Amino acid sequence: MTRSLFDTRQRSFSPLADRLRPKNLDEFIGQEEVMEKGKPLRTAIERDELQSAILWGPPGSGKTTLARIIAESTKSYFQPFSAAVSGVGELRGFIKDASERLKLYKKRTILFVDEIHRFNKTQQDAFLPYVEDGTIILIGATTENPSFELNGPLLSRSLIFVLKPLSHQHIKRILGRAISDKERGLGNEKIHVLEEALEKLAAFADGDARAALNALEFVAASTQHTQGNNIIDGRRVEEAFQKKAILYDKSSEEHYNLISAFIKSLRDSDPDAALYWMTRMLEGGEDPRFIARRMLVFASEDVGNADPLGIVVASAVADAVEYVGMPESAINLAQGVTYLASAPKDNASYKALMEAWDDTKKYGALPAPLHLRNAVTNLMKELGYGKGYKYAHDFKDAKTDQEHFPQKLKKKKYYHPRKRRS
């Protein structure tokens, strides 16, 4: 059994986060939804009955740690592999070895693929026949939504386990273990970490155990261990980390999560929440023009004719963002956000568009009624083009009762604006 990438021997120069990795399930903190006793994943690991699985969760949630624990507890051959640093060619070599191992020694192989989302969906096809025939048990780890990044056949052959960001209390427990552990942690450093510092470190980590331990190690190393100066308080943590990095990747699921929360806050007329999600995106590096474009769509889709000025304001904001640039254009965005969130809402135009589009696709190229066609030649006149057409301005209120739809859609109604109290 190879454990080369998962060597559990501790070295004094290893990072704290690596030294403190749980060695077994009893040391594992968090993810109770899938890891507490009696849950399917834990039971499968304990019984060495694990089937192909995808571990989906944010950085620092325990995916690689679980892989290490599986490596220590399984009787199968454990082969680690990182899609970030190796290619499909090396992967094929591992699968060939696994096939020979199964044939010669009746021993199955657990193939752990870290960052499996880095393989495109065609490359992922390389796993399928060997997962299906039992040559390998695939364990994939990913920070990206599997439904976006993994192909359907692979998903259908794997169990999906969702790992969540660790809670504030989980992070504090992990930090407490790091501070007290004399063998693998900082227990021999004679530092004293105040509760306020633990709170700030946990907040800084934002659910990422690795970030929390790295932060603790950095603060501890920067602390002068002189008499009376070995206390880590909240001020020292703040000084070490002036600005907290915001989890946001414009190409990842978080991008879609935040823009969805932003639009739905606008739709529910909640300017405060909409401003919060806007600032979250901007702080994470989102292009303000993307936010402005989404506001332009929202102005017609959700505000519509309940307030026709909505599209005017959104257009002006988009122009301002192009002209002004960040950081000042955030002010323009904020004005547009608060206006659109506070505006009355009516999606009748949007719904009418969707219904008309459905009929267009359903019925194809239905012919325009003859009386609505222009008779630009004598032949067209003879065929009845324009015959019986009623010129609207010849009638009261410029309205007529003539039919404007093709015969198959006669008297169809798409647009149903809401009647609102003033």
C-alpha cells in the first residue's frame, strides 16, 4: 500500500495545519451531517466498504483529511492523485496498475483524485469503465459544484457527500487543540491566547480550518516571547491581518450563489440585503460592469412597467460605471440598487415575452393575416393583401377590433399587467 503523499510522520518543520491533521475518525471535528456515528459515510469508512464517492466542499472543510483517514483505515490499495499537478497520461498508468493488481492479487484500488473538477468532462470519461467494473473505487475531492463540473455518467455512479464550511465553534475547538497539543501543536510554546483572539481568528478563517491554523501559527511566530509579552490578544490578531480575504471566485459556484442572492433581494424589495450582496461581490473582485448588466436585466424583468424609470436609472448606472470606474462607481451602483429594490415590481412584460416565445417555438412560422400585409404589387392586391385593414387613427382612441394574430392564435392574450393601488 502506498502512502507517499499521505505520510503521517510528523516533522517539527511541517506547517501547523499539516501536523495537526486528524489521524482517525475520533479526532475529526465537524461535518456531523455526514461524519457522526451511524451516518453512511462514516459507517462505510469504518467497515472498509466505501464505494465511489465525490467529496464536495469549500477549502479547509476536511476533504483531504478524510482521504488520509481512509488511507489509514482501508484494506484496499490507496493511490493518491492530484488533478492540479498531474495529467490524464499518469492517471491512465494508475488505472492500468489497478487493473493488474485486481487481476493478479484480487485487490481493489481506491483512487483519490484531488481537485477532480480540473479534468474536463471528456477527460473524466477515462474513469467510467473502471468505476463501473469495480477496478477502482473513485474518491474525488472538489471545491466546485459537481453538477456543473462533473459529467452525468460519473455523477450517477458516485455518491455525493457535501462538506460545509466549519462552524465558528468547530474552528475554535481546532484552535484550542492546536494551542494545547504538546506533540503536534503549540503546547510547548508557552503562549497564552485570549478568548477575544480566538474569536477573531475563527472569524478570519471563515469556516476554513487550514486558514485558521495558518493564521494562528503566523500570529504565534510573530509574538515576542519575552517576560509578560507572550499573550496573544485581539489587537495582535487585527494587526497581523489588516484585511480579510473574501471567499469568491468569479468562475465558481460562489459567483452564481451571490448574484442569485443579490437579484432575489432586489426582487423582494430588500435594499439592505441587496447592498450587502453587492458589496460582497465587489470585495471579492467582481467586475462592477457585470453587476450593472444584471441590474439592467432586472429593471425590465422584475420592475417593468410598474416603474418605467427603472430601466432609465439602470441604464444611467451602467453608463456611470463605464465612465467613472472603481472605487467611486460603487456609489453609482448603490444608488441604482436602492432605487430598483424600492421600486414597485411587475414581471408582466417578462412573462408575456416567455409565453409569446413558447408559441413561436411551438407553432413555427404561422402566416400573418392578409389584412395586415402591405400590398406593394398588383399581384399582392389581387391576392387580398391589405384588404379590410382598419387604420387605427380613423377610430376613437386609435383602437380597432381587428384581429392581429395568425388564425391559430386568434384572440391570444400574453400581457397581463397588474392593477396596483396607488
